[in-house]
Amino acid sequence: METVLERRQTAQALPPLILHPFADASGPGRLMDSSRANLMIQGLLPAGDFTAEQLEERLLEGRYYEFRMLFYVGKDLCRWMEQSQELAARHPDPQVRSYTRQSFISYLILHTPAHVQTKLRKWGVADYRSIFSRALALNSMFAAVPARETLSADFIRNYFRYADTVFSMMMKGAAPEVDESLFHFELYASGEYSRMLEREWDCDGLE
């Protein structure tokens, strides 16, 4: 019986999915402050000396930061899907040439290959489906990251609910499923991928 590894070795490689860093050093602190502010607003933590307006501002600042992070994740996902569609469009099988954007979204998010799931969990990304689906939805809504002042407070506060609704709309309608026996892909962080390329170049230089 053919193993998963053997299937991956015989399948055609799709472009690698490369996720670039999108956070800065202040990111974790902003997100933590936002989370605490949300708990204080709900009365689950004491508000201390913070006013209602200050708590609301902390919450919105963190939510907008999340919004930006997801948007940039979505750009990487969209790039991978476009590249994968271009490769599929050159395949000799007409069924494969009929793969749509939805086909690759479903492959990545709803039928994620086991080795990709394992790597995401190793990175500490448990709820990758929500992250990827919301990231793609935000990229379908905006061509570039909008300035915070152009978004309503209600949208920033609940951006993930809007994104979930948009993603469900994106996935309506039938789309051919990607045949996992024909293709495989690898997931890399951008730094990891750069180091891998450097090792390959070093090996080529020794030949």
C-alpha cells in the first residue's frame, strides 16, 4: 500500500507557501493589552484607574493590529493560490485545468495536508483555519490596509465577524476539489525558506 510519503514523492510540487513576518516587537504587548481591556470592559477583570474611553481605545488598537497582521498573511496566501492556479492551468488533465481559486482555498483550509497541519501546530498555530479564512476574506474586501481612521469603531471591534461572513460567501457554489494524489506543497516561514535556498546555493557552488 502506497504511503503518504511515497504519494508526496510522486506528486507534482505546487509552489511553496511562504509566510513572511508581519509583526513588530511591540505586537505581543499590544495584543495582550487589548485582551486585558476586553476582559475589563466585560467586567471579568477590575478596570483599575482606566476610564471607559481608555479601555475602548486599548481594545480598538489591538483589534486593528490583529486586522493588519491577518491582512498580510492573506497576501501570502493569495500569492500562493495565484501561483498554484497558474501551474494547474498548464496541466494536461482538463479536470485539473478547471481548478478555481475556491479549489485551492478548500485544499489549504478545509483539506489541509497532514504535514502542513503538523508544521503549523509546531509553530503554535492551532486555529489555522480561522486565521487563514479571515486573512483571505480581508484581502477580498481591501486592496491595501486601510488607515485606522477610515474604519468605523464597530468594524474594528468586530472585524473577525465580518471576515467570517465574507469567507462563507466566498465559498458558496461548487468548485472541483484538488486531487491530493496529484499535488503536494510545503510550508515555510520566509527566514526558513531563505536559509534553505542559501544551503542549495552553497551546494551548487561546490559542484
